[in-house]
Amino acid sequence: MNDRLPFWQRLLITLLVMLLSSYLAGLICQLIFGFAIPSYIAGAIGGLTSLPTWDFLKRIRPSG
């Protein structure tokens, strides 16, 4: 019996975390330093955030 999260749920959550983290990184940089970070740096931050998120979601079990 496969009791892990389905692939599509892991993918959706990972994409949301990736987009949110890159947006927040740009927003924080804008607020603190007064300039926007380049999009490739925000993308790299989002991509690096998605790796541990995907690994974490592979290990957790859905409730119920």
C-alpha cells in the first residue's frame, strides 16, 4: 500500500513553495536594500528551496 503523498500533490506544493520563496526573497531585498534582485537569483533561491521541500514531502504521510 502506497501511503505517501501522490506525485501531483507533492509537485503542486513544491511549486507553490518555490514561487513563494522567490517572491519573498525579492520583496525582502527590495525592502532592506532598496533595489530588486535579478530574476535569475530569485529563481535560484526558489529552486534551492524546492529541493528540501520535495525531499520532506516524500517522507511525510497524509493524515486520515
